[in-house]
Amino acid sequence: MTVKQRTGLWILLAAVGVAVVLGWFLRSQRSHNRDRAPWSSPRVQRDLQAIQQDTLRMLTFPDPLTWEERPNATTGFEFEVLERFARHIGVPLKVIVMHHPDSMYMALQDGRGDLIAATFDPDRSERKWFTCAAPLYTVRPMVARIRSEGKVDAAGQLADSVVVSAWSPFRSGPHGRGPEKGTVMVTRTPDETLVDVVLGRAAACLVTDATAMHEGARLPALEFVPAKGGERGIRIAMRTNAPELKTTLDAWLAGAEETRFRNTLLDGYLGRLPRTGPLRQRTMPVRADSISPYDEEFRTHGDVAGWKWQLLAAMAWRESRFDSTAISSKGAQGIMQFMPNTAARYGLDTAMTVGDHIRAAGRYIARLDTVWMRAVPDRDQRLRFVLASYNAGVGHIIDAQRLAERLGLDPQHWENNVERAVLLLAKPAFYRRPELKNGYCKGSQVFNYVRDIIGLYGHLVHSTKGGGARTSELRPQ
């Protein structure tokens, strides 16, 4: 090796050494600064005895699984657990809602709160700041994204960047060194990031499998797919100088009765993970010469408001499977499932024939078409609004249209616009807005109903006419 080569090698090694030392220094400084955060140690002395003199204070954030205020009720798994614990120690529970994790940490350390209950799993630095009770339950990461409209490739590629909430137990990688590569950290709550995906403001977001099970049925526009990352335990955090509170809470949580209660309660909040894949298209068995026992009645009374008779047949199958004696749990009756008030308005009673019910449904559809004619000029789009109104009532769909416009969606287009807004009418943050007048709506039911009927209608026209049919062809000739 020449002198020049040796000199170059030493310069290279020196540069690498400087880079290593500089990297170590910067990491140590970041760790040092994080350890010296204003909320890194308690600022008050307040343990169980002091808490039992007044209230137990729960620090949390708005989330359907954690704490959510609804008209005449407050729900949330962690809220219900701590409400029960507060009764156990003989004090009321006070909920203090925070809007940034740093503010929550500060509120705990300065005594404004006693516990953090916010789908919390401490990362490496936070384990020095707080003490935690045993895990309430465990979660795994899932990615939420918009469900495809048609077939997707088997690989099911994820978005390049996945939004992750600063409140998420997966906000740090497995080694507690910040978010995973490919994720974008935001201070919005996990529920807000889900809404962003529903509205198309984000391609995908990271949530827990518990959230996926809770929201899967309520948000059928989304699908949830497993993401990289290990299991995390959801814990309740306390100040490090509150050992009596921790000991008492841990002992209470470990009790057999409370463990059974907690498991049952959690089961009540969770559903089943929805299947991944394209949005469903419902079909029904159809013979070449017949749809139902009532084909003649549908043909006689079914061409209404510019649509073919197969529309009412599709609605009848979806509503009652052509059972003229069907009665729903909410009191809807007959082949077209009229609610009693609507039935009375159209002169229906138990003595009326199936034909009378089909004719009344046609009149109702015609009236709904008139209601929406000015607001939704396009006939094919108006059919979606008519069907949604038949299912949920005009008031809720007006709310959904108004909300869609407020959220920057097209209020005259149903698919991927108003249908997404109607899903949000199941969330208090939206249906309690002052400009929305009709309250809670089970938007997932409306979302699926409209898609089912449109799919069935096309299927029936195709099956009974012997050829394919576009939506624009689903009209009387």
C-alpha cells in the first residue's frame, strides 16, 4: 500500500469515527432532553389516601373504545373499568379530556389527573416517567384503508405512507426509537385518522385490532389488514410516587370477578374483524321465467318514477325475502317492510293484499323521487338518495348531504361522497353538530342497503331480460 493510500485510509477511518461519535452524542442528547421534559417526574405528592378524600381523576381523549360522550350516556371500555374501580375505592370518577399527549403527561405530573387511560403503552423513555398497572388487554397493529370497488391483486399492496396517531400504542417502533419507517406521525386521535381515511384525506392509517373489530361493522367502506409489529399491552399509567394507588389498582384488576367482568365488557365492545377484499355485491337466485311468487304484482305496480319494476322486486327481496308476513324487531311489516306510521299514511292495514303493499311502495318511491328532484337532478344518482331515504328517512339523508358538503364532498353524488358522510352519522362528533337536526343514524345499514339494492336491481334486469344492463338502462322503455 502506498503512502497516499494509507493516508486516504486513515482519513476515511477518522471520518467514520467522527460520524459514530457524533451520532452517539446526538442520540444521548435527544435521550437526555427527553428525560428532562417538564413532565418527566411528579410535581405533586398525591397517592390513594389523598384521592379518597375527593375524586379519582381520569385523563383521557375522545375515542369510541376509551371514552365517548353520547346523548344520555357515556361509554368507553377504559372509562367503564375505571368507573367501577372508583366505586370500589369509594369516590366519584372525574373525566378530564385532553387534546395532546404532552398536555396529558403534564396534567398527570402536576396533579390535575391521577391516571392516564388513553390506549396507552409507554415507550422506552416514558417507562422512566410513569408507573403502569398490569395490561387491561393486548392489541396488534392493523392498517385501515378504503375498500376496493372491484377485484384486487393478491398482494394487497399497502399505501406508501401510513398515518399513525401520536396517541397510538404503535406510535413508536418495537425498540421505542420513534415511528416505523413509512409511517407519518400526526397529533390527531386514532378515531380522527380513521375519519380522514373514510373521507379520502389519507390513504391509510395505523390502528389497533381492537379498533378494527369495533369499527369494522360501522365503517364498511374500510378494510383492515395486518401490519408489521408485535403485540402491545394497553395499560393505565400513574405517577411514580403513587405506589399505594398502583398496588390497589393491580390487586383489584387481578381479582377473579373483575377479570370476568372486564373480559365480558371487552367482548361487548369488540365485534369480529371484517373480511378484506372488494365491497360486497349481493345477488339472489333467479329463474329465467320468475323472480318471486309475486312477479305479476311487481309487473303491474312496479314501473314507478321512471324506473323498472325490478327495482321494487329487489327492494322486496332485500327487505323481507318476499315474505308478506314478515315483522321486523322495530315493527316494520309486510313484504316491503313499512313502518306503522308510513303504512297508515298510505292506507295500509293487515287486511291489505301483497299487491296493495307493492303499489304503496311505488307511491312512496315516487314521493321520495319528488323530494330529491331539485337537490339531485341526475336521475341515476337520485335513485341512490331515494333508496337511502326509504331505508333511513329523508331527515337523516338530508343531514348526510349537508355533512358531505361541509366536509368537501360532492353533495349530489352518492358513491364515495354522501355515502361516506352517512357513515359518520353514527359518530357523536358528527351527528351532534348543530347544523344536523336528526341525530344518530346507523350509517352502515344505509351504506349497505343502497349498494345491495343497486346491485340487485341490475342483477334482476340482467337476469330477466337476458342481457347486461348499465344503470342508465334501468328505466322503463
